[in-house]
Amino acid sequence: MTDRPVVLFLCIHNSGRSLAAKVLLEHYAKGRVEVRSAGSEPGMELNPSVVAVLKEGGLDLSREFPKPLTDDDANAADVVVTMGCGDKCPFYPGKRYLDWELEDPAGLPIELVRPIIAEIDRRVRALLAELVPNVA
């Protein structure tokens, strides 16, 4: 792993969970981690409930959009975090994989999305503490 680890959050549509994780890790890492997100079959737009929950926390997703997975993103990653991909996300040998089983927020009302985002937030903080010890 490099001095500045690279984390790739990967899901199918890259419109909810993986983008939330990306935005949260970028927020907490403050440049100490390079963060990417992608989807094996990217959606057309961001999940509005996920955007609303993150906006409630003061986070801005206005520059985010669903992105396709590229070999460059995967090859650059030190850690690949999958979220509900199953067999739809390719495997890249030599990478450290974490599989975060999280409910898909697609189509859920904001009240049911908040606990999903809270769990992503908890896991992102734990990952950051592991990757960059002594982060306040």
C-alpha cells in the first residue's frame, strides 16, 4: 500500500451506496486517501434519497454521477469495497477486497435510507482508522 492509499467503492449502479461511501470517505480523509467509486452497470442518475440524506449531513453530491468501472480504477486500488455486486462485479487478482452487505436504497423512502447511510458512515470511519492510523 502506498503512503496515500487508494480505495475503490464498487456496486452495480454506482448511484447510491458506493457514491455515499466515496463522498463520506473523502470528507473524513481530507486528502489522506484517494477515493474512487464505480458501477459494473452504472445507472442514469443518483438516488435522490441518498443525495437528500447526505445533504442533511452537509455533504454535496452535485459533482457526482454514476461512473463505469474501468481497469485503471481497479488496478490503482489498494482496497476494493464491494456493495451488493455479487457476480456482476469483476475480480481483480492481488487486490484486497471487502464486501459490505448493505441493503440497496433504490426505491426506498428517505426514512429507510437514513439507517443505511448511517451504517456506511460507520464502516467508512472504521476503514479510514485502519488505513490512516491516528486520524482525528
